[in-house]
Amino acid sequence: MPGKIITSARKLGRNVLFEDESKALAAAAGIPVVESYAVATEQEAVALAELIGYPAVLKVRSTAFSHKSDTGGVRLNLSGSDDVRRAFLEITDHARKEDPHVNVTVQRMAEQGVEVIIGAAVDPHFGPVIMFGLGGVFTEILDDHCFRMVPVDRAEVSAMVRSLRGSRLLQGYRNVPPVDLGAIEDILTAVSDLMQNYQEIKELDLNPVAVYPRGALALDARVKLK
């Protein structure tokens, strides 16, 4: 399945996967994701939001915008059809200045969890490496992350998770319960396997990943091909 997604994008002349494609690739590798669905019209957006349930999230679907939230391409916590219509029109009206063929993705709004970042890239000297760090506001404030060369075993990913300066936030702090460290380790292992098995992947970002007392979900994903 990941290979088919990669091949399909390549046939269309793209080396960057859309978010829904990136999530489909991740899901096929066993990574839990909040599924995204591409829509081309506001009517489709409303119908899909009604199907998956509110609150919903709309995001711009275009390779012209690498950071969707920085360009006004994300609308969160939409509670009804009017909100979805308005969000669709706002996103597309703005984005079509850069990409006349822009579409939008719809996904459900996930519950809030502790946010982490999981990624991978091909280093010109060391080959594929994976990265783990704290997400959300802690990303820029603490700059707290670590790297390992691929492949990694379970002991190595366990050490990664516990090596951060802010790992106490993951193990329970004040009124924040401990999160599922095993779920983080599962995702890191799956990302390592992806980078090892699909050498066409140049970069993979899961940002953010929401981690809960039980389980974790990748809320956004981006894959770049060589």
C-alpha cells in the first residue's frame, strides 16, 4: 500500500504527498492517524463533515503551502454546516491566488492530548534518521528533541522517549496524567521501518502527534519523496 501511494504521486509528477495521501501511507504502515478526506466543493465539505461528525477541521490541500497554519489554511473546531461553508470559502479564496487548482481536506477534530513531533529524513552523511521531540508550544521554547539512525530497535526508541529534558511531561506532571509511552514507541518503530523499507521517502513529518493516557494519533502528516 505505501508503495502504491508513492507510485501514484510520482506518475502525477509530484514529489510531495498531500496530507490525506501522507496519512494513508502512515496508516498503511500501522501508524494511527486522524483520517483526512479531499473535497473539491463546499457542498462536499459539508456532506463529509456531517458524515464524520462535528466538530470538524478543514485544511488547505495544495503543495504550494508547506506550512498550512502559517498561511491561514487551517480552520479548527467547526461546529456546524455554516462554519464549514465559511471555512471552505475562506481557505480557497485565499489559496487560489497561489494555486488555482487548490482543494480542501476535511477531518474530525481530535481530542486534546500531549503533543509530540515524530519525523524522519535522509541525512547526506548518515543516511535515514528519525527524530522525536515535544510538540506544541514546547517545540520552540524548549527545542527538546533527539535523533537516531535507522534502523532502531525497541530499546533504542524507548531510550529516545525518555531522553528528552521534558520527558517528565510525558510521565505525568501535576494535574496532567502520564501518557501512553508505548504508543509513542510503536510509532517511532513504524517510522523507522518505513524509512528502511521505502527508500523513495526523503522526509516524513508527523506533527503534531497527540498522545493520550491510552493511545496516540497523528493529527497532521507530510511526506516528501526523493
